[in-house]
Amino acid sequence: MMATMFLVALVQHPTSPADTAGGRPCTVEIDSVRGKAQQVEVRKGETNVFAGGGVFAHCRGTGSSLRSDSVAWYAGVGRFDMIGQKSLVHIRDTAITLDAVTAAYFLRQERLEAHKNVVAVNRNSGSVLRGPNLTYYRAVKGVRDTLETYATGRPTIDYRAAADSGEPYVIVADRVRFKGNDRMWGGGTVTIDRSDFAARGDSMQLDQGTGVGLLLGKPRVEGKGTEAYTLTGTRIELGLQGRDLRLVKALGNGVATGADWRLTADTIHLHLDQKKLQQTFAWGPKDSVRARAVSSVTTILADSLALDVPDQVLTEARAFGHALSTLKRDSTATRDSTAKRDTTPDWIAGDSLTARWAQEVDPPGSGRPKSKLHRLVSRGSGRVFTHQYNQRDSLPSLNYSRGAMIDITLAGGKIDNVTVTGRADGVQLEPLPPAPPDTTKKPPETTKKRPDTTKKPKAPVR
């Protein structure tokens, strides 16, 4: 009878309006009990309450509601347990909604712990967490000013910057922490996936408020699509603008690869737009590993590099500071099969270099553009070394030239023309002509020796 009167008294409180004051401490009030209820006085002034069969409750003065199959209130520790047997526990707070098999609310700390089949939704950002457990700290005036959540057991998060931000980032980690609506941390084999890119690392950080992300522990970022790219480094930073990834930085031991190129440097920045790679910059501090770009035909080495790759297709590379480019050539092009194969590459150097690629469809009819090098320009202290073939000689001639500017055009992946301007000079080395036959030597003796007829024959011996 006492238990019934206690519960009826709680039920008679009217439902409070939604909390608009930024959060206040939760005083649980039970609205209805569909089954049985019991009240147990543990000691004077301390009474525990147990109810089952379907319980509805709310936090007084807030918009928070709680529903479960059964509940237990432990007054001594200020703990409110909720258990879902036939259906899950449902909690609707002003900041999140949460479903789980069991949940425990510690009112004095404003802490909620949920276990088994947890699904939590941030009502401000639209982010969704699914996992085996979740600890939620409410934002309550006088307790904490920002909500926080923790989860372990490798939960999966559909992470959004805002409820209408479109496709989410799908994040999986051994453990995660959220603070507010726009900051999160993950640790232990972290993966981030979306239709346009994928990222990996041992730990990560995302701050949608400042638009900054961070990956540590063998980090790796991959661009998806027909012209994919990858980036690795000691540390990778992400630049976010709203729902889109706009900048990816590799800081330390950077390696970036695309369909037609490979780039290595201490620092690499990838700039993206419309979910595709558009431009790349690479450099390093003094005395560190120099920036190096490699394509199918050429290698470029310099203090810093800039690559234009609109829609992830290489069109131009610019190199600054002690720039050097080597070009692969066909070492079997010699017309003398007995001559020693020359594997020395052609090269061009200068204070700066510009390489340009033309777009061709390869294979014909496939519709897939492919970059092929067609021009190299050196400016400032230009030097060039090339092998030049002609129809007369079996071996190439060697040319070394210098000038203020050197312009090389290529056709079919081979050097077609070299133009040197401004204080131009150089040297041309022609192959030795074949040696003429030696006419001073006598031909070998071919006549047989005649018998000596002056000698008398010996008498036969009887």
C-alpha cells in the first residue's frame, strides 16, 4: 500500500516542458508503471524502489524521458537502473537519444552508463554511435558545461558535422571519446571511411569546429575513384570545410602516389575540391630528404615541388631550388648489337624546372585519360645532357649544353628537340667512325712446298 501511494504521488506530477536552460540536474519522476512495484526502506530516510512490467519516467524540469521494462532506484548511492527484457531501454535526453539492453543513471555525477546493443544519436549533429557500451556525461549547470561520451569495445560511429551534412564519416576504433557536438578522439586501429576517401591510423582526432583532423601511428589516407591516390607519413593532418575534406598534410617521411606519379618529401600537402585531388605541394627543411617526383618517363628532384593534378590527372610539375630531372630512354636503341649498352639517362637541371604533360586516352577507345610528358623547361643556370641518334652512326652522339633557358620537347616519350637560349654554349661528342681495314699486312701463304729434285734417290737395299 505504501509503495502504491509513493508511485501514485510520482505519477501525479505533470510532464515538464522541454529543457531550454542548457541542462539541469535530473530528479527522476516515475510517470507510470504497468506491472508491479515495491518500496523497500533500507534505513530511516533511505528508501529503494523497484518496478516492472513497463516503466515510464522523466527528469523533473527537463525534456528528458526514460522508458524500460523494469527499474530499480537505490537512494543511498543515487543510482537509477533500467533493464530491457522484452524491449530495449529508451532514453531521450535534450542532447542525445539512447537505446540499450541495460542502463544505469548515477544522478549525483549526472553520468549514464549503457551496455549491450547500444545505439546513441547526437540530436544536434546527427552523429550515431553503435557499440557494446557507452558512458554519457550530461551537460549540467554547476557540474560540467559540455557533454562528454566515452565508448570502448570497438564501436562504429556515423560522424556528422550537422544533421543535414549529408554523407557521414564512418569511424571505427577500439575506444572513442566525444566532447560537445564537434570534437572526438579515437584510439587503437582507427579507420575512417567515406565514398571519396579512407583513412587509417593508430589514433585520431577530429574537430569540426576548427576544421582540423589528425592521424598518428602509421597513418594512411587513400582517395577513392578511378584516379585514386594515397598518402602516408609520420603524422597526417586533415583540413575540413563543412562536410568536405579539403586538405591532407603528411608531416615527416611523406609519400604520395597517384595513377601516373609518385612523390616523396619531408612535407606533402594535397589540396582537394569536389572530392578529387587538384594540387600537390612538397618540400622539406634544409639538410632533409629533398622532394622527389617520379612519373613513367621522368624523375624530378628539387628543394620544393608543386604538381597540378586537376581531377587527379597530372598536367604540370614545377620544381624550385637545385632542380634536376632525369628522363628514361631506350638503352636498346643502339644500332650495333655488339656495342655495350649505355644506361646513362638524359637529364636537365637548373634553378627551376617546369614539366608539362599532355592528356591522351589510353588505350584508345577506353575513355580513360593518361598523362604523357611532352615538354621540359629549365630556367636559370640551365644544363642539359642528351643522347642523339642519327641514321649514319650505330652509336649516339653525346651533347652537353648550358644556357639561361633550355626547352626540351618530346614525342612518343623520346626527346624530339632541344633549344638553348641566353649565353648558350656546349659540346658535342660524335661516335668514332669504324676503323678502315689494315692493308699493310701480307696475306697468309696458300701455296704448297715443291719437292727437292737435286737430291739423288737412295739405292734400294737388297
